[in-house]
Amino acid sequence: MNLNEYNYIVVGSGFFGAVIAERIANDLHERVLVIEKRNHPGGNCYSLDHPETGIHYHQFGTHIFHTSNPQVWNYIKRFTEFNGYHHQVLTTYKDRVYQMPINLETINNFYDLNLKPFEVKDFLAAEIIKTGIVEPHNFEEKALSLLGQALYEAFIKGYTKKQWGLNPTLIPMEILNRLPFRDNYDESYYFDPWQGIPQNGYTAIFKKMLNHELINVLLETDFIPLWKDIPKETKIIYSGPVDRLFDYKRGKLKWRSLSFVNGVEEVSDFQGTAVMNFAEEQIPYTRIHEPWHLHPEKENLQSKTLVIEEYSIADDGTNPYYPIRDESNLETLDKYQLDVATFDNLIVGGRLGDYKYYDMDQTIAKALETYSLIKNSHIGT
Ligand code: UDP
């Protein structure tokens, strides 16, 4: 392989890398080499058919595409049709199923009440005042100040401890912003106007993006040992972990990881929904996924279904998912970002590169922005 043949090298083929590679080929009409460590494109969005059931699933956890960004929506629609899947999550607590995010159904079911929407505020205010929290300083206090003790203990505390492997007092409160709360019966997980699952899965999107005569994809290839042989004029767009790029010289950035256990149940519908959360700390998994529900347009006609248990685990550096953005990790990140800035030809981005828990649409938006900068500097040369 001749690394001198390319003006652009993209490292990683998740959404950040794939979008930039696609734009460089289709818009800039330049050759681009994509270097991917894994044996497949798509990063953690990778999807495939389960051999035993034929059910299409997301290997790294259920990914729901959702966005409020018209530019991202128009862009992604060039590569796939979306089905009409609308995301709803349920949670099991003490063998009963409740709606999640916490809404009026959750509250009424949990307290065995029949509150009306206009009564929720006063009801919760009376619960919240008992917690004594006026100004929250961490995840636990924020949750208590929004929900009161009982709802927090039931639906948030145990799940969050499992998910992060940390006491919720040690978790930044911004994480709670990902979880909406409702005082009506709206059970949508997302407010975004556009959502769905790609008709033919995520992998088909990546194949379509990368299938171009100007794009060459090298799978199962580690970029790090090749870096020293890449000419200085070549622009490198790196979307792997930023600490790995510098051999962890400023320390390792901490991540939380996930592991998945696939199983087959001999029924056509095991849990009646795509994602079921398990709120109690004693239940070792955080969620069970049942992927055929992601494709309501294709009924599961077989008497078996794929179910996937999700476990949250400490990261050993091989499979980073959720950045642990506490003060000390953010300080380390700053140092790496200064290291990146010393290179004229290096752009670092994406979830791993920016050390941010982006949703897919945010990653695509960032990639499109980054591409505009690349294009401007290309015209300038
Ligand atoms: N969370 C919770 N109970 C739930 C679901 C979520 O306490 O049933 C908390 C948990 O701390 C989690 C955060 O809300 O980390 C964000 O949840 P989200 O569903 O966005 O997590 P993701 O799907 O990104 O893993």
C-alpha cells in the first residue's frame, strides 16, 4: 500500500469518518484512504443479521436515529429510507412495567393515583421539598430535585449505579439532561421531528457512503504504526481515541463500556417492545433489547426471537462507549487537545476523538461542519 497516493487519510469508519470520506470523494473529487481497525465499517452503529433467527440487529446496542437538524436529516436520507419506528422505552421495577421517561402514567402507576396533568407539579413539589435540596450539585441531587426521593430511588438510582459503576453523587448532572420527564401521557423517548430505523440497517448506509471509486477502505488495519510513514502534506482526519494517538502519554481517558449477551427465546414476541430497562441494582443487566420490534414493518412470523442483554462494564481500553467526563478526565483531554493543535495536518473528531457522548445526528452534524473547513482550506491551497 502506498500512503503517498492520498491527499486525505480518514481514520475510523463510524459516522464521523464515513461522512467526511464520502464528502471528500463526492464533493471535493479527491482520493481518500479510510483506515479502519475493526473488520467492518460503521463503528458502533454496525448492524448485521443474526445467523439463527435472521433478525437484523445492532451489534453494539440499539441505535435509534433521531434528529431535529434539517441539514442532517436531508443528508442521511440520501443513503437510506427510514421506517416508521417511533422510540418508546419501558422500565421494569419490582416485576412491574412502567413507562420511561417518567411520565404521568409512570407516576400514577407507581403511586396508585389518578393525577391529572395540572396536578403533577404540586404533587411533585411536595415530594421534592422533603428532600431539602435547593440547588443541586451532582446527578443524585439533580434527580432528587426534579422527582423526589421515591421516584428517584425506584427508577434512577439503581439503573444509574449499574450504568456508570459509580455512586450517583459522583456523576455530572448534565447526564440527566439526556432523560426527559413528562407531566402528561406522552411516551415518546425523543421530541425530535425525525426519527426511525434505516430500512436495511446501518451497515447498508456505510457501504453506500464508502462505495466510491475515489475511496479505498482498509479494514483490520491499525493506523498508529503507519502514522510515521505518512507525508506531512497529507491531511489526516482521525476519529479514534485521542489518548491512543499519543500513546497515552498524558494518561488514559476513562470510559464506561458495554457488553452484550445474545440469546434466542422460543416465542415470537418476548417482551413486546424493542428496549426494556431494568431499574433495580440487583438485576445485573441494564436493558434487554428485542431487535425485531425495531422493524414494525416486518412482523416476526417465526416462533423464536433474538433477545440481547446489555451489561455495563468497566472499560479496559478496548471498547470505549461512554466518556466519564469528570474534572480530572477533562483536564487530561485539554492536554491532548493541545497536542493535536501542534500538527497542521491533523483533525481529531467524533465520539472517541472529542471524548463526547454524541448521538448519531450530532456526529454527522460535526462531520459536515468539519468537512466545510476541510473544503475551505482545500480551495485555499
Ligand atoms: N437513566 C436512568 N433510568 C433509566 C434510563 C436512564 O436512571 O431507566 C439515567 C442513567 O443515568 C443514564 C441516563 O439516564 O445514564 C441517560 O439515559 P439514556 O437512555 O440516554 O442512556 P443511553 O441510551 O445513552 O445509554
